[in-house]
Amino acid sequence: MRGRKPKPTNLKILNGNPGKRPLNKKEPKPKVKPSGPYCPRWLEGYAKEEWQRLSKELKVLGLLTDIDVTAMSAYCQTYKRWREAEDKLQKLGLVYKPNAESNYLQKNPYLTIADKALDQMHKYLTEFGMTPSSRTRISVNKKDNDIPSAEDILNASHN
């Protein structure tokens, strides 16, 4: 496929459809449930924290549904990989000596891991409209009062 990637209809609607192009009426529209999707049990540590941090807002915007769990989980795992690599870099530094006798410094392999994870994270963040530049193309036409807060959604799921 050539050209720009198509933007999800939900993002076009939130943006007010500035190009005034017809919206895809046959696009699958997964239901947005206030109670779900839930964080997969296998996400741990930084990945689980990131899911919990972002999922509430994405649900409110209608950008996280049951069929988005894989993409969101992949993002969270990539985030975890990046954080763990950054933790190692903090501890070990950007460069190291391969052995005690050498004066030659090598780049820490965790730097490559962190950089690759950061690049992958950016791609996922853009897909979900979570970067400053991708967010500028979204505008919500509802009043703040019309948009349920994450707390309202959580309370509704527990009732």
C-alpha cells in the first residue's frame, strides 16, 4: 500500500474529519466497554504499570477495545524492555571496557536495546494517537462534561 497510512475512523471523528472525506461506513466498529479490556495477566512489572497508566484514558477516547489488546500489550512489553534497558544503562553506563587490560571502550549493548525499543514504542504510540504531533490532529468536539472520566468508567465497571 502506498501513501499515508489510513487513519482510524475514530481518530477522524475526534479530529472533526478536517478533510471532509467520506468516512468508511463499513469499517468494523468494535464495542467500547467501560469495564474492559482488562490488563492481560501475563503483563508484569513496568508493562503492567504502563497498561494501567494509559488504558483508562484510551478507553475514554474509544481507542482501546478488546481487539486492541494485542497492540496495547505489545506496546507495554516494548515499554518494559526500554525501561529495563534504561535501568541497566543507569547502572552500567553507556560504554564499557571489554576486559581489564584494554583501553578500548565499547558501546553498551543495552544502548542498542533501549534505542530499538524506543523506536518501536514510537510506532505504537502514534497508532494510538499518543504523541504530541499525532495528538494535535485530534480534537474532541464534546464538552468536558460529556466525556466520562476514567474514575466514572471504573465506578461503572464495579456496579
